Amino acid sequence: MSATMDVKIEDGKLALTEHEGVDGWDASTPMTAVGQPATRLEGIEKVTGSARYSYDVRLPGQLYAAVLRSPHPHARITRIDTSRAEALPGVHAVISSANTPQIPWFEDSFVFDTTVRYVGDEVAAVAAVSDDVAADALGLIEVEYERLPHVTELEAAIRPDAPKLRDSGNIAGEPTVYDRGDAVAAMAGADVVIDAVFTTQAAIHNSLEPHGCTVAWEGDELTVWASTQSVFTIREDVASGLGIPEHKVRVIKHHMGGGFGAKQVAWKNDIIAPLLAKRAGRPVQLMLDRHAENLASGNRPPTRQHVRFGARSDGTLVAIWADIHIGNGAYQVGGEASNVSGMYQSLYRCDDVHTESRTVLMNTGPAVAFRAPGHVESAWVIEQVMDELARRLDLDPVEIRRRNYSPIDQVEDKPYSLPDGLAYCYDRVTADFGWANPAPPAVAGSKRRGRGFAAHDWAAGSGHPPAYAFAKLNPDGGIDLVTGTQDIGTGTRTGLAQLAAEELGIGVDQVRVQLGDTASGPYSPVSSGSSTMASIGPAVRGAVADVRQQLLRLAAVKMEVAAERLTIVDGRISVIGTTDQSMTIAEVMEDVAPANLLGRGARGPNPSDVSIRTFGAQCVEVEVDTETGEVTVLRVSTAHDIGRIINPALVDSQIHGGITQGIGFALTEERVVDHRLGMVMNANLEEYKIPTMLDVPPISHAHVDVPDSVANITGAKGVGEPPLIPTAPAIANAIFDAVGIRVHDAPISRQRMLTLLAEHGQSAAPEVAR
Amino acid sequence: MRPFAYERPESITVALSRLGDDVDGAAVRPLAGGTDLLTLMKADIVAPHTLIDLKRVVELDDRIEMTAEGMTIGALATLAQIESHPDIVGSYAALAGAASQAATPQLRNMATIGGNVLQRPRCWYFRDPQISCWLKGGDSCPARDGENAHHAIFQDSPCVAVHPSDSAAALIALDATVRIRGASGERAVSAGQFFALPTDEHRLESVLGPDELILGFTLPAPAAGSRSVYLKAMDRKTWAFALVGVAASVTVTGGTITDARVVLGGVEPIPRRLIAVEELLHGSVPSDDLFRRMGELAVVDAQPLSQNGYKVDLARALVTRALADATAPAG
């Protein structure tokens, strides 16, 4: 096989398909670098504090920016006077709708719009010699607002008489409707029907590093050090906003303190900073503080899901029906959609499915993808309903899921690339947890213990073209690997180095990975959808395979054997099956030094005849104190079909982080809005409670580690999002097991748990779903 | 944060006179650990032009000393010192427990006990500079009909914020005395009298004058047979202010309760001493049934707001549990 490029016309357009030019690894391929728990390449930089983040950039003459944000949830700006701010010593630039061209941003609005639609919407910005001066200057900007009626509550926003954010109303676009068979008719044939309303809360990403960037102009060229999941998206959007060619904008991201989906689009700070820098003639840094971060840089939208699930007495589903509302906030910002409907259609075998979903505008900060967008929200419902069905039918919660197993993607009508993937997860996680063993004593004083199970699928995770990589073999045998992807803290650098080392037959320490820079790296897609490794990994293999082929040609001439007879192990080139004649890579290259061997790799197409998904399942054990409402998660077991595990240590890190976020979503995390004022009350880390170390129990990851050889030539899929998806419903199911209370509304706060315990009486019999 | 001057006097006379220069108590403020004051300044809730750092004042100290009469604790003792001091852990467990369950190790290393009891409420309306509230001098309380899940369940003040200090409840339960120094000399106030519900005329949570400083706390020697405990319910396992906290100190002599002090935190703008509970406990024989009835009595006057009825259940449960813990057989 060798790299090829296919060009044809499809639907009247050019269609370009490239191939990596290398055979796929399968389960029997021996591996040396891949599969090892290699230490993060940037680990020492991070733990010693020398890793440089966007915030750490310091340039001569650099200014610091601050943004004036709307104090009102909905208003028209009738006057802005920035003259007092401009006169403050140390202030170098002030921009607002009064002195800045209208640059389109977010749907039909502008970077500085004269209508503000949520508390936190951008009104003006200042660049000054320090953060303090910039903050003082904000206080000197005079703005007059004409207040408009507002609505910040999902249920209120869909009422006919609700204040409207757009002339067309608060439902954005047309409802998304999906039908397979006839769910309403089929429901009539069910032996048991669960009909219930569930809600999920608005959650905030709370990346340790907030959104922001540092920017500098040199002539007409702009450099942006951005905290982003997509250097190429920032480049495209900033260039377009400024009306300059893309090659005049260079976007760099070395390290990142978390994104979780919120940094996959360009936000207004990415365009405000260059505008300020241009006006001031100086570099500008614009990093959000925690308050702004939690108001105005995205959230997981609240949902209301009314569902009906019908099943026969043997547990098989006959119909699924779901009516979904998603509280999007003031603007649709793009990026991954929050596909709440998806898992209703795919996770379990069912011929008759109806979903309809409406995106609701309201006067709150805009929603954006948040780690498994839509799936976390729908898993909360689907997996509790499946648990409820199992209890009504006196079935084991795992058994009812096995009885509804689907080896095919029912939406695409294609088999899954790994049809047994979810079954592997069921097997591994129940064995690891001891699901079949008798439960330990459930009652001790006021405390009750319970166990819960939940499963999931995830639509992405397989990656996609286009994505490119270059490999440069140096005369000393080391490799420079260059791609335009980014490491958003997940360990992409290290995983790619392992792939390159494996492909060439060298050590991981012989590879340097250069990424996160649009000026040097070829295009690579946004790091979202758990698809980074599966998108760029195959391209990296292709680039290194290209180098390897060239190297073996040189070695073949020098060693006077056919290139096909040569192999590379531990950096030594030898004839397959013999040991008498071998040379190091450097010994081959030294004759031609300083020549380099240059390789190019391009991500090949996904197979068209299968559907590629990731799957997972979790078991949790909880303890509920029925007197104090305290919920303690005692342990979690988890198993995931994520294809080949390239680095088990990094995968375990993703598992731990995801489940930690899932525990927060289940128990403590919720954006609180005073709907009278339209204001967020807890845009901080004090009252918005993310889990602490003490909230996180031991987490056991039962590795599935079955390469998905059909998915791509590495066999690896993605792990970033999956571990979060089943955690909250697994906890809710365990709470039901413990105290017999079905919690429909997330999160299960102290307030909610105690209120429900009081409503049900503390030793209530299991409730039937409402 | 607005610019301010920073002074570091070495004499309490100088410190008090600088505080006395400021008639309304807003412009010159004392600084100890700063863990609350700096957050108030950053949020623009207070804007003093001068901070008087107390750390170098020779008359103020962080000494913790056990004597025959009891325990003295200097106002500058940190929560970290208090939670780990063997005599406090051994004889005043409610205070050690309260200190150890506050905030985080980093904050406890900075926060002083004097400042801890003077913390302002965490009410999110009070803490938001864009929102007018009664406690900040406004006309009405936005929390009363607003997002009040964390707010007061007893309604004896126009303010429905709750007192944030864990240690304050413990000090009252341990019958501590607050030693106070002003320009005219020293005075002593019992911890129970030190806190006062905010009124229209005095929108603060203590009787400490703007020109006064806390010197320290004196705790009586524990009676034979006395035990104390502090229980705290939070929204997560640690690093949160109390939803409800309870400090209880109980003395059992010959199988009968001879003294009891029980204080709820997190239920109104100041710690709430449960006098009726204490009186009924006196002379009673400890039993689960007695403690359950005391839990009921603790909340009999509760008037929860729209979102915080659960705190009544929590207070009832914690009072019952604290009394059981404080009287459980040792070991």
C-alpha cells in the first residue's frame, strides 16, 4: 500500500480522498511503544510550572484588557460615552459599538451589539497598562440602557406570552423531528409504559484556565496565543472578522488548562483583543476572570425531557417517544450541537421511535458543547427509565439492557464497526464491580446503600479527514513530527509520539512533537467529539510510514538487500529473520547528512459500510444518609469500548476526570439564576460547587482494549467524553436502589435529596415513575 | 479593588487610634488574615482607604494556653493552629472540629480566629456589588423571595443571610468570653452576647465597635464529664460553608445531664443558641428518644423560606445526632 490521492466529482463538486498508504494494525500486531503508559512529554514542564500558557505570554509593551459587560438581561444601549475612560492615565484603547465597525458574530448579532441579551454580554473593552487600570477604566464608561423584558427560565421562555429574544420567537429554527416506525401506535402494544418528565440543569465547564488570548500585530500580521481547542477555527474566524487573509493570522496554543468543549469556537475575546491591539499599537492580553468565564463563555444547556418508554413484559422495548426542550441561552454559537435526541434513537434496539427537540432562546449566557453534549443530558433520562422498567418487570438492570441490545446503528442502518463493543463493556464492568455478587448489608442506622448501573453510546470518537502530519527524519535518527492539531491537556502529544515511535521502530524519546501552531503545522480539525487521536493518529502513521519507506530504500542500497526484506527494531535496521547484519538509523543517515527524509501523511476516509461508535457502562455504589440527605459515592467501576488503548495511563486520566465531572453533574453542580433579576447568582467557584478530592471515590477502570481495526489504521477511537456520560444516571439508579426514590431533576443536591426524603417518608416503598 | 493605604503599627494604642479616626467604621479597617476582608474589597462591598495590619501589634498574639482556669486563645491564632492544638482537640473538641471543617488548609493557615467570628455573610445578594440589599443599606432583602436555598430558617431580622463562621457556634457552646480592647480600655463579653442580630440602626452581626479590636477568647476549664462536638452539613464533602452546623457541649454527671449548651449555625444571621433545648436537657437522662425530641424542639420556631425547608430537617437531624455524639460512651 502507498499513499494515494483520489479526485473525482461528486454532486457537482470536487471530492478529494486521500489514503495513509499503510496497512492497519490489528489485534495481533505486536506493539512496543503503543500500549505503554509513557509519561506525558510535557509532564515535567507542567509540574515544575514552566509550561507556558496563553496567560503566561509577556511581550514588550504588552497591555491588559478588560471587558465591560451588560448588567441587564435584556436591554438596548441608547448611549455610550467612553471619554472619561479614555482620559484615564494608562489607558491606551477603548472600543465599543460607538467607535468600532459592526463585525458580525453569533447569528445576526455583532461583536459589540446595541442590543444586549444576557447579563455578561459584551458592551465595551479597554486596554491599559495593567489589569487594575483597565478595571478602573471600565467604571468610567457611561452607558445608558433601555431595559427590555427578559426571560431566563426554560419553562417560562416557551410560553406564548414570554418576552421574545428574536422577532421569530424563542424557539430557534424548526423543531428537529425524527421518526422510525410509529412510536405512538406501537406504544399501545406495550405491557408497561413509563411516562415521565425529567430535567437537567445548566452546568458550567469551569476550566481551570479561563478563556482568553494574548495578541500581537507585526505590520499587517497578527499572532494570537489562544486558549483554544482549535487553532484553525480561531484563525479562520479572526481573519474573517478582521477582513484579512488567513495566512496573515498565526494562532498558537502550546498548553491548555482545560476546554471541555467550551473552547471549540472563537469567542468575542478572540476578536476584541486584536481590535484593541490594533488601536493601541501594542500587544494585548485578554484573559477572562472567573466571573466572566462562568457568565459568558458557555454552559451545558438546561433541558426538559418528557418521555414515554413502552416495553413488553419480557423487557423488550416496543416504543420510545421523547419531547425535548434545550435552554440554549441568548445566542447559538456553533460547534458541536447538543444532540439530546441521539441516544434515544440508537442505544437500544427499538423499531418505533419518535423524538422531537426544540432549541429555546432565553436571556442567559449562550450554551456551547460541554463534554458529550446532549448525551449527558439524555443519559440522565434514558438510563433511569431503563432502570425503572427493569424494576417494574423484576429484571436485573443489566439483563434488560442485554435484551435490548443492538449490534447495528439503527439510524444509519449499518452494522457497528465493533458490533460487540457494548457487550464487552457489560461483561467487563459487571465482573470488575462484582455485580453478580450479593450486595453488602444495605442498612446501617440512618444509612442506606445501593448499587446502580448505566450504559451509553457516543456518536463521535472515530475521527475523520481531513487531517495532516509531516514527519522529518534527522541524520541522527530522531524524528520531528509536525501537525496542526492541539493538545488540550489530554496527552495528544504523547500519544502521537507513541504512534510515530511504533511506526518507525524507535523509542518515544526519539520523537519530538510540534503542534498547536497554524504557521508550522498542516491543517488538523478541532479537538472535539473525542476525535483528536482518531483523526490525526492515522495521518501521523502515514507520515512516518512515508519516512520509513524512504529510509529502507537508503538502507537497502547500503546493505545490498531488497528493501522489502528489511525491518526496524529498537532503532536498528536488520534483515527480517536474521541478526548478523544490522545498522542503526543514524549509521544509514550519516552518509547523506545533513539530508533529511520528509514524510507526509493524510488521514484516510472512514469506511462507508459501517457505523463507528464508542460505548461504555458503569456500576456505582452509593450510601444515602436518610436523616441528613448526604449522598456518598463509595466506588465506581467503568468499562469503555474505545478501541485500542494507546496509553493506558493517559486513558485512565481521562476516565478519572470524566467521572469526577459526572459526580459533580449528579450531585452538586448547577448554575443558579435569579429569574426576577435575570442574574446568575453563582458565577464563581465558591457557590458553584465542583467536586473536591473527598467527593471522588476509588475509580476502577476495567480496560476493554479491543482494537477497532475497521475504524481506522490505528484501531484507536476516542475516550475524552464517554466516561462522563453514564455517571449521573448510575448514581441516581443507586440512590433509587438505596432509598426507593426516583430523582427526576438533576442535580441531586442536599436540598433536593432531603426534600424528596421528606415527601416520601424516609423508608418509603419504591415509587413508580410519575 | 480600589487603592488603599497600608499601615503596620506595633502598638495597639496606635492601631485603635487609627481605627478611631474613622467615625463610620468604613474607611479604616483592621486586617488580620484577610481571607474575608480582601474578598469584600475585591467585590467592592467595602472600600476602606486604609488597612491597619494587626500582625505586628505587640498586644495581639496567636498564643494558645491552657491554665487551671481554662484556655486562652489569642485573636491572631489561625484556624490551623486551633484545629491541631492538643489541648483544644482534647478538651474543646467542638472548637477543634469547627476549625478543622472550615474552608481549606490554605485558608486555615491564613485565617485568624478573631477574623473568623467577624466574617460577613456569604449571601450571594450581599456579595454581588450590582445588587442592592438591606444589609448593605438598601430598602429590602432580595433573598427573602429570591434564591434562598442557603438562607435563614428563623426570621428574627430583616436580613435572611446566615452566619458563616463554624467556630462562632463552637465558642458559644463552649461558653467562651470575648476579650475586647477599645480606646477606653478592655471589656469582656460572653460569646453568646457578642453576636447580635442586625437591626435597621446596626446592620452588622456583632456588638464590636468600629474602634474596637478582639484581643482573644477565654474558655472555662471543661467540667468533669463534659464533652463537646461540632457537626457540619455541606453541599459537598469539604470546602463549603455550612448549610447547617451544630455545636453542642454536654456535661453528664452520674448518668444525668447537668449542663448543656447547644448552638445552631447556618440558620440565621448569627449563631442561634437553643436555650429551650438546654433547659429541658438539664436534669434529664440521655436517651435517643430525648435527643429526638430535642431535635424537634430545636426547629419548632423555624419559618423556612420558599427554598430552604430542607434545612429544618437538617437542623433537626444534626441536633439529635450531636447530642447523641456528645453523650455517647467514650471509645
